[in-house]
Amino acid sequence: MLGFLKEPVVVTAKINVSLVALTVMGLMSRLWGLCYPRAVVFDEVYYGQFVSLYMKRIFFVDDSGPPFGHMLLALGGYLGGFDGNFLWNRIGAEYSINVPVWSLRLLPALAGALCVPLAYQILAELHFSHCAALGAALLILLENSLITQSRFMLLESILIFFILLAVLSYLKFYNLQKHSSFSGSWWFWLLLTGVACSCAVGVKYMGLFTYMLLLATAGLHFWHMIGDQNFSNVSLLCHFLARALALIIIPMGLYLSFFYVHLALLYRSGPHDQIMTSAFQASLEGGLARITQGQPLEVAYGSQITLRNVLGKPMQCWLHSHTNTYPIRYENGRGSSHQQQVTCYPFKDVNNWWIVKDPGMQQLVVSNPPRPVRHGHIVQLVHGITTRYLNTHDVAAPLSPHSQEVSCYIDYNISMPAQNLWRVEIVNRESDTDVWKTILSEVRFVHVNTSAVLKLSGASLPEWGYRQLEVVGEKLSKGYHQSMLWNVEEHRYGKSQEQKEREVELHSPTQMDISKNLSFMAKFTELQWKILTLKNEDTEHKYSSSALDWITMDTNIAYWLHPTSGAQIHLLGNVATWASANAAALLYLCLSLWYLLRRRRRIYDIPEDAWQLWMAAGGICGGGWAVNYLPFFLMEKTLFLYHYLPAVTFQILLIPVVLQHLSDHLCRYLAQQNGSLEQDWHSSISRAAAGKAVIFPAVVFPAVVFPAVAKLCHLPLGKPGTDLLDEVFGQP
């Protein structure tokens, strides 16, 4: 039983010393002096604000991308004990003693350092030589733009790390495919590919480019598997399901989990709430939740409500009226109804309150039991303070003459009857009998007489309208644009029939909690849509650049300037590396086109395995550069040099690929041809001497150079009727 003790237990391990050395050098280059400068550097002023909000659990929206990268930066602050109390208001501001600078910059630096061994392993997995892999790693190690970007609290180094990790994981998975499918390591690398892709997309949407590249590569490889008769139908189905699980389903689930954690951490109300819907705001602690807590869920006849426009652009606003009337004539000479103005007001105000009235009854209070308003019901909306009815008619709106004016009706006895009936249409209803709900229901108000829809035009009224936003009746309404949708934000059941008592009631603050009714998927959908559609006013930045400036290196970014000593930090590329990368990309493209053209004529200049290696490296390195660079020519956003860093990383990997190919094939071929040329030279000289001819340069040149060129291009001289192009590109 104890026989195994008779022999020593031996554990052997293979350690790649080069890989270890590269990792150590990467860590040294990125971590040494990480706290310098102890001041806000360029976009740290931007990301630092989000870190502080994470520390304080305050909700925010960043339109630049998903939250995973921000959470990683916040993790660094959390590990360093950061309390979030620092004012990120300007570049160059000195960090206070409570800001753990080293901890905040640690994760980007680690990610940047690990990119060095990843580059080595990618070239090794592509079956290039140790020398080529070492060269790729050293180029990444010494690239000063990558060093600069990874030493500060920025996201590009983290993005590049996950991109390279995804590529390496897929290559390892693919190489295991040939001899150990469905093994533990096979599953590990396949699943890691999906996880790394999801993390890359979760850091920045730029990661989606590499994710699409790997999905296309996996699809192409699976297409080749379908044509392989060695795989049975069942085996192919298993391979397909494994790839779908690891590369699609798990990344999607992980992406959702980023938002789940984000929303779980940020549960407090903050300055970014107002761009979200009322339902979303009410789900946050504080803010609107304090107002809406305890208010009735179902809108009934007699309810007192405020109506918020769902669009929220150009700013959030509420349906509003006041005692002032439209001017009798506008500046352009058009006339108005001279009735009470109705606008959309961007601040909470007592004049935002409206009473939902049953047209068949006079009472303005809720009955007992309450009679709820349902989809399709006809209502009147009575302005709470002035008790005038919301109205629209065939009079041109002040700033939108193609639409109808919306007013509160005043009876001037001039043959302009009231038209104040509105049909309630719940857009997000589940059935045609749905009840109109506070906050949750998105409602259209359709005018009964003219079929016009109550809409926010977004135009700002002149001084007579106090610069408030214009509300119109849209006669030609197609679909459910958000400017036509309204939701009840504040709600109480009216109790006072008398006007004076009702005014006191309207001035008092409101007091069923509906936050539980908003599911995670509803929050995720809304937040994701806001991230994709929310656009800040793009202003020209002095360090912005175009995509063309990146390859020509006509741009840089000043990250930091010391106020007294003049020390500076700039983001700029290594001239030698970037020029070599451009040359390698151009040479790869030219050689590939040449090979393809020759192969089309059935001339195979390099062995088939070398050709497959050449194309695989180009698909990963050249394709990675293309998908991470070319889309920027189509983007309408402010661009900076750091947007090019993922693309240039792939382009740098192409340098040793091209150099090894030239060394293995072209240089060897030229060396072989050089030996043949020397033989041709001596034979030509011998023939000339045997004929006792006077050898002039004009005779020697065609006698020597033409055979040499012919030998180099495989042209059999003296073949009658031969076309030169046919000889170069081959005969079928």
C-alpha cells in the first residue's frame, strides 16, 4: 500500500527563460516610477470622475462605452483605499494625500506589461521561429507609445491586453484542434477566447472589431471542417455547439453581467439620472425615488399628475402652462389664438401639475373606489393652478407652422369652441385593457377632433414664452417617436374640489414603491440604448487628429507639463517602429498579391505549408490592423492618436512575420540564383574569348545581363513567339 514511497516523487517543469525574462522586463518598464508624476495626466481627469462615483455608489452614464473598464479602474482605487474625495477638474492638478496614485495606475500598467509575453506567444503559436517571436515581443516592449499609455489610469492598455489574450487563446485552441479535441485544455482555451473577447468589448466598443475578426476566423475554420469527410455529422454538430456556447452565448452572458454589477454598485441617485426615464430614476436611492415613494400606481379620474416628455432632448421637461397668453401676432405677422400658453418646462414647478378629468362628470377629485384610466379612454386634462383645459385647434403653432397650436382654452366668445378631448394611448401596453400606470406607462395623447398628437417640438420659444420649449399638435404622426410620448412622474389622488384648497394641495410635496417593478433587463436595455445614442456636443480639441495622421505620424498628444521645471510627457510613436510597421504592411500586401497572381497561373513560388503560414499570419496580424484602423474613417467623432494603438500593435507583430518570410524564402532564392548567375557569367566570357572577338561593353551587357535576368525570371531565351508577360506570369 505504501509502495509508492519506495521511489522518489519527481516533478519536472519546462520553463521558457526567454518568456520569463520578457515578462520581467515588461513589468519593470511599466511599473518603475509609476507614481510619477503625482498629478492628473490627460484623460485621468475623465476616468477619475467615474472612479470617484464608483467609490460613492452614485449612478452615472458614460457614452464612450460599457462599464467593465471603469470598474477595473475603480477596483484599483478600492484596493488602495480610495474614498472618492478628489476634485477631478483639470489636467495637471496635484493629487492629494488620500489618492492612491500607484494603486489607481496599477491595473493598466500590469495589462501593458503582460502584452509583451502575449506578443511572443502569439508568434510562437503561429509557428514562427523563436527569433521572430522574440523580435515581436521586444518591439512591443520598446514601443514608447504603448509604454506611455500603460503607465497612467487609462483604458487602452487593458483593451489591448484582452485583445491579444483573445487572439492567443484562439490560436492555442485551434492548434489543439488537430490532436486533442474536447480535451480539458481544448475547452479551456476555447472558453478563454470567449471570455477575453467579452472583456475586450466590455472595456471599449473598439474590442468588437477584434471579436468580429475572431468570429469570422472561427467560422472559416469550421467551414473547412464541414468539407472534411473525417468528421461525422454528430461530431460536426458538437463542434458547432461548442463554438456557439464559448464564442457567442458566454460572451453575451458575461457582457450582461458587467452591467448587472455596474447597476448593483451604483444604486444612488446622481447628476446623470436626468437623462434616464422616470422609471429608471425611481429605481435609484434618493432623487426622484424620494418624491415618488408612496404615490399611487394607477392613474384614475381625478388624479393630479405631472407629465414628463420621454425624449429628454434637448433637455428633460414637463408639460407646463401659466397665465400668460400667446401674442396676438408673431414677429412674422402670423396671428395666434391669443389663448393661454402651453409649453414644456425644464424645471419642477407647481404649474406642471394637471388633473385627469372624466369628460362626463364635473368633479376633479378621485372617487371611492378610484376609477382607473385605461388604454383608449377619453379624458380632459385640466391645468391645476388656472383650471383651464388642455386644447388644440387648427391654428398654426408659433414656431412650427406645419403643426397645430396647443393651448389652455379661454372662451373669448369669438366662435372658437373648445376642443379639449384627448384619447389616452398606452404605447408599451401588454393588452388593450391595460391601466395607465405612474412612471411605467408611456402614453400618447391623441386629439379627438383633429387626430393630432401632443408632441414636444424641441424649439425654444422667444422672450414672450420665457425661452421654454414649444409643444405642438402633430397632425401627420407616424409611429411612436419619443417626442410624442409622455409618462406620469409625480402622482397623487386629488381630494379637494375647491380651487383654493386644491392649490394648497398642489403646492405640498407628494409622498406604493414601484422600483421593484423595473427589472434588470429593462434597466440594461435603457442604459445600453442611452450609451449608444447619447452624444455629447463634440468640440474641436487641439490634440484631435484624423485617422490618416496616425500612419504618417503627423500628430501627438501632450499628456502633462510640469508647471515649473518644464518636464513634459507626450504620447507619440517610435518613428523607427511605426515606419517599419508601415513598410511591413505594404510589403505583405504586395507579396500576397504577387503570390496570388502567380498561383492563379499555377506557379507556386513557396511550399504549400509556407503559403498557409503566410496567410494565417496575415489574417491575424494584417487583419487585426485593418479591422482596428479602417473603421475610424467612417466615424463621426473626435479622434485621438491613442485610438490607433490597438491597430498599431497588430501591425508591429507583422514586422517579424515579413522579415522571417523574406529570410526563409526570398533571400534563400536569391542566393541560389546568385550561384547560377556566376556560372552564366563565366560561360559567356569563355564563349566570347573562344570567338576571338573584341569585347566592348555593348557586347558584354547583352551577353551577360540578359541571361542573368532571364534566369532570375525563369525566361527560357530563344523560344520563338514567346510573350514576355506570359513567361513572367506563367503558362497554364
